[in-house]
Amino acid sequence: MRIYDIIRKKRDNHELSKAEIDFFVEKYSKGEIPDYQASALLMAIYLNKMNKQETVYLTEAMMNSGDVIDLSEIQGIKVDKHSTGGVGDKTTIALAPLVAACGAPVAKMSGRGLGHTGGTLDKLESIPGFSIEMEAKKFIDSVNEHKIAVCGQTASIAVADKKMYALRDVTATVDNISLIAASIMCKKLASGANAILLDVKTGDGAFMKTLDDSFELAKAMVDIGCGMNRETIGMITDMDEPLGFAVGNSLEVIEAIETLKGNGPKDFVMLCETLGAYMLVLAKTVNNFDEGIKKIREAITSGVALDKLRVFIENQGGDKRVVDDYSLLPTASKIVEIKAPKSGYISKIEAEEIGVSAMILGAGRETKEDELDLSAGIVLEKKVGDYVAQGDVLAYMHLNKEEKLEQASARFIGAYEIVEERVEPKKLVYGVVTKNEVKKF
């Protein structure tokens, strides 16, 4: 078999076999296929696309290019949740203990953030002492005993993906549904879960900007998961404005804790309830979605979800007192009010620009080497649909570097559109994709 023939075959828009895809992934991972030939094949895939079967083969080959985690020692159906990312997306911090409190095992491997805000691991590390490094035995024992553990992905998972993504990034071949879906799913599948819930964000602050693209990506990922015998559900949720009010690592931890205390923002609570209910369905802990919603809500009102959060924090070396004392979290030296430049109804908040302004304050990374300021960020006071009078507080900026304030506040103000006519808030959930149907709401 020769890579030249595989490139030519895909260039001429023919379907690649499993053997051809396996050959490419294995040889490229080992450095036996040069970047210029890999680039040619990726461009042929980008232009001519892959069908459902080719995408499954590619994902499987990338998954098998590194370690595949065996979680068979964990009792029950392990459910993983993956979000395609966004601004203010602190969902795992509230959702994992919430689902675990309802009896479903949550064995989650997460990543760090690169871009507007920190990732789940960065947010959890805002908690003093919290460790995301876990030996395999401790990880498995934690889930069996407490139903919950969250740790960092090992560098040896899906090694082909890291190499291939770096090449796609510099050859303008990132924006292809099959390549995106395979990149996301190979890591999820290698992480050992039996079932996967996908939260596919759509809108300004999301990777996928349009509803059509978001549904297409969700369908591709559900097809992959189901094609590899993992029950998989995809949800399409809004990211046209930040999720909840808090953007920034320790600030988002506080909002997640408040949510488990029953005081969360309306949109974030609804997202946690909806995702949680589907996770319980996938884990076979409940029989249907409505039963799942009821169980999730009871876990909050009874306080068992908050108790589970304390157990989760303590088990991973963190100071569980943060649940009741937020002063133990990293705190910014300065809090600045950002005021509305005029009166009217908020018609739009560009989520990505809010994320960028939080990154300027230190809440996100522009490069992998950047050090996060875990206390920096933004807490919104108003969302789309709200009325503001000129001079009302739109948000509070939490910062330690005053020299960043002017640039960050200019980006922030520019993200808001304020109009005279009343505006209805956007819906949060646009649809659900399962193996058998695409349901749009």
C-alpha cells in the first residue's frame, strides 16, 4: 500500500477503505508519512468530504493511535459529557456532582482551555488543593465509591489527533465536519465511557456559528459514537451570549456552587437540568427524560448534589470549605463597574467578544504558555432581553492588572447591542440528535 495511491483515490472523490485509513493514521503517527503528503490527503478530504463509514474508520484509527482507557472495573454504565466549548461554560462543575448524586457514575477526563477562558481543569484548580492528577486505580476507586472523578487527559490518548490537528491548523483544513467530529470523538471514545452526551454549542461564541452546521456536527458525532457501539446523544444549545453570568475561572466555580444551592442563573440551571436528565437516561438510572428532570431537581432541592460536590472536592485533595466560604477562592484585587452607554433593550451580546475581554484580563490563554489569573473575569448583570437605563451597571470586571482595563472594557462595551424595541431572549435548546432521529425544537 502506498500513500500516493490513497491521496490520488481521495482526490478523485472515491471512498477510502478501513485498511487505507488505518495505514495513513498509523504511518503518519510514526513519522513515516511526511507532512506534505499528509497535507495533500487532508486537503482532498476537506474538498471531497468523507461519508459516514469513512468517518467512523478515521475516528477508530485515531482512537487506537494511543492509549485506550479501560473502565470496565467501574460498576454501572459510565456516562461522559462533552461540550464543544463556549463562554461561561462551567457546566461540568455543577453537572458532574449533580448526576453522581442521582446514582449515575461520572468518570470524566477533561482538558485545559486555550482561547477566551480556562477549561474545566483550570476552573477546578481554582479550588485550593484540588488535584486533577490521578493514578488509574484511584480514579476507578473514586468512581466506584463516590460515583465521581474528574482528571486530566493523559498525553498518550489519541496521539494521531494532536499531530493531525497541528497540521490542519496550518493548512486551512480545520473546518471539515468529518475531521472535526473524528478529532472530538476519538478522545471521548479512548476515555472509556459506555455512553456519551454531546453538548454542541451554536452561535457567536461557539465553534459552529450556524444552526445547520451545529446539527450537522452533532449528527456526525452521534453516528460515530453509535457506529462504535456507544450509545450517543447530541444536544444543540445556544452560545450566542455567555452561559450564565460569570466568565472566568474562580467566578464560574462560585456560580456552579450557587446553582447546586438552588440560586443559579435561569439559563444555566435549565442547561444542567436538561443535560443531567439525558445523562441519567443514558446511564439507565431513569426510564425517560421527564423522570430524569424530576430526579435532577430533587437532588438540588434536597441538598444531596451539594453534599456530593463537597465529597468530590475533598476526595481530590481540595478544600471543601469553599462551598460555604468563597473567600478561600482566588480573589481579584480590584472590581470595576462597566456601565451602559445608553438606555434600551439588550438585543445582542457577542459571546466571543465577552470571552476575549475576559482573556485580556487574564482569565484565558492566547498561547499554551500563558499563565492564567484564576481570579480574573467578568460577572454580567444584564442579559439579552433585559432593559437598561444609561449608566446602569452592565457587568463587574474582576482584575489585578489595571493596565488591561481600558482594552478589556472597550471590547466588552463593543459586544453589546442596545435597541429601543423590546427583544425576546433566544431559546437555549435548539434540538436533540439521536441514532434514529434529528428533532428540532
